Amino acid sequence: MKVNSDTVIWLFVAGLVISVMTGAYLQRKPEVKRFGVVGAVVYNDDKPSALIDNTIIYEGNTIHGVEILKIHTDKVEFTKDQKVWTQSVKQKPNSAWPKIRKP
């Protein structure tokens, strides 16, 4: 069986690319994200609400162990373990929120 030199080069390059991509995939670190992204605030005087991690919440609710103290027109006030903080919509979650580890 006669093998074309272009075929050998192509197979070598393909194997090299696959091995590099596989090695990079295996060495990657797990992605760490946090719960607690404020997606939106719907404010009214009677019952303001906010969207946290795709869940509608109200003042006094608890999500992921974090209590919602107050919902303002543009931010939400939280508490956990006697620590109080505020977050605006789409702001990076505070370190008090639990972490999510994704492979």
C-alpha cells in the first residue's frame, strides 16, 4: 500500500492538534461562579420585587441562605451572618454569596 506524503503530514498535524486540545481541556481549572446575581428590579411602593438567579424574590425572602432586607429602585440590600451589603443590577455578587463550582 502506497501512502501519499501529504496524507501523512495531514494525519500528523491532525493528531498534534487533537493532543494539544485534549491536554488544554484536561488542565483547565473548574469555573467558579457565585450565586447572587441581581438580574432586575421591579419597584412599586406596595410590593417591590427583584430577580435573583432567575428567581423572583421579595423583601424578607431568603435565597441561598441570604436574606433580602430592602429592595430599592435600582439596587437590593442583603444580609447574611450579620453582614449587610447592597448590589445593583448585574453587579458582581458579594463574597458572602455561596460559590458554584462547575467542571
